[in-house]
Amino acid sequence: MQLGQYEEPADAAELPARLRNVFWLGGGSGAGKSTIARRLADRYGWRVYATDDVMRDHAGRTTPEEAPHLHKFIAMDMDERWVSRTPEVMLETFHWFQGEGFGLIIEDLLRLPQEPCVIVEGFRLLPHLVKPLLAAPEHAVWLLPTPDFRQAAIQSRSVPGEGFVWKTSDPAQAGRNVAERDRMFTTRLEEETERLQLRAIHVDTTMTEDDLAEQVATAFGL
């Protein structure tokens, strides 16, 4: 995390206090982060900050020196990104999985008013980057989808012929690569949350949105 990039210079020791109004909801792709964040925001009158929504803006605010993986990714064609590389290489070089641009999330949050509370959601919330920012450990939760749950979630919202994999020469291979990369990323999140003693919730096909929302609310201490 590059604290020096913030418009308002912030001492790292001060950040937990300045971000005490923030709740963090990370996790693997297809785990229901966006849905649960919106439900809790509606229930408690919070603001939602979706990290997916600012990825394009954040990419434009970085330099190749600050985010080398990101700028190499931008220069690739679609097959180079999703077909020709192995899932292992995709995992280790994917810029957001490496924490590139995370400081810009903090910069954005520091600009927001202290009220109402903010729920930040997205896969870019890596446990080792979030933990130093927590005024209270219960303010962060990661959702870990089982492969079956993630596949069901993707199928429920996918439209044949649409999505980035269809811009490759081999959508089936691209889809398999992405699925395996994301499975490994979820495993990494599971190991990291356990090592750092942070809260994680396993999400499977037996859970309803109501069940998951209640588990997250309880984990947040609400």
C-alpha cells in the first residue's frame, strides 16, 4: 500500500481511526458480495463503495511504475489475458490480486464524510492490506464461495455470447482458466484470513440471501 499517493497525507497509524466508519466485505468472485452489501446498506442507511465500479478510474490514476502488472495487462490482447496463459500465471500476475491500486481505494474513502457508515465491497480487499486499517477486527468479513456456488451464481447472470470470454478466440478455454484462477484465489483468501485471524464465511448452495445477510450482519457485530 502506497500511502504517499494520497492527496491528504495520512500517517498509517491514524488510518484505523479515520476509517472507523468503514465496514469491509471482501471475498472470491461470485460470492454475493455486491448483493449483501446493498442489502445491509439499505437496512442500516449506509453508503456502498463498490471497488469493481472504480477499477477503470483507478487504472487511469496509476503509472506503469506504480502498477506494473496492471499496465502489462492493459497492453495484452484478449487471448494473452485469458487463453494462452496458465491459471497459475494469471493468478500471480493479476494486478488487483497483487494489491496494485489499493491505495487509491483508501484515498477515495478518506474523501468521504464520516457519516453515514460505508460498506466497501469487492475482491480487491486483500486481507493483509485491510487488517492494518481496522479499528475493530469485526468490521471486516470475507465471503468464500464453494466452486458449486460460484458456478451457479455465474450461470444465473450470464448471457451466451456476452462477457469478456466471448471476446477471445476460445471462450470455453478462457472460461476454464478464469474459473481455476478464481478457485485458487479463493483458497488463498481462506488461508490468509485464517492466518491473520480474520472472519471468513463459507458460502454454499444451501444458503439463502437472507441467511448470508444475517451471518454477515452478525459477524459485523450489528
